[in-house]
Amino acid sequence: MELPFKRLDPDAPLPERAHPGDAGLDLRSMVDVVVEPGARALIPTGLAVAIPEGHAGLVLPRSGLAARQGLTMANAPGLIDAGYRGEIICAVVNLDREHAVRIARGDRIAQLVIVPVPEVRPVLVDELPPSARGEGGFGSTGTR
């Protein structure tokens, strides 16, 4: 699948996979920013994308940044609908309680994964089909 991008910043690199076969395309910061402990920041990528109809883009944290520095997405996953044509902006949050995270222009900050999205038509029914889980609530183990 070809995925069309438009540069909004003339220096913005096209997203690319870090390794062959990776699911995500690395997104890079177009600003220098320090994200203090517990703080959030909006980081522009300098790119807009045209996601094909029937698909969506998921902006996900980079596992290394999350594990080593506590930087993750504030809205993980961020969702890019097929009709959106604005700049991809990553809403990050620093979960580390003691150390700031320094991001430099050009640093890989997130990854974009394109997924198929079936057309869903909600319908109202009187009863739902049974499932193995039963009626267990959120986080339920099925026992009370």
C-alpha cells in the first residue's frame, strides 16, 4: 500500500520502519522540547497524511522510550481517521516521576500503524448473543 504524506515542514523526514517487517512507521519530532515529570506536550511531526478509506492510523508509543524514560502517548493510541488531513501531532506524557525527557528535533517519538477498519452499522437488539465470558463486568474474572 502506498501511503501519501505531505511535508508541512520542509525538513520533515518521511516516516520509515526501523527494521524490515516492523508494523510501525517511526514519526519524528520537528521541535526541541523538554517534557517535565508528569507533564504533557504536543509535538508536531511536520507531516500530514492521507490514510485510505477503510483504514485508520494508530499513533502508538515507542516501547524503548516508554520503558527507559517513561514517555508515552497521552491518548494512546492516538487515532487518525481516513478523512483527516491536518498535521500529525503527537500528544505525549512523561510518566517518570523524577526525570524530564528531552526531545530534540529529528528524534523518533512515536510510531504510526495503519489498520483496516470494517464498516460498522450499529443495530439495537433485545438480547445479545451469549459469550464464554458471560455478563462479567469490566476487569471481571467471572467470579463474584
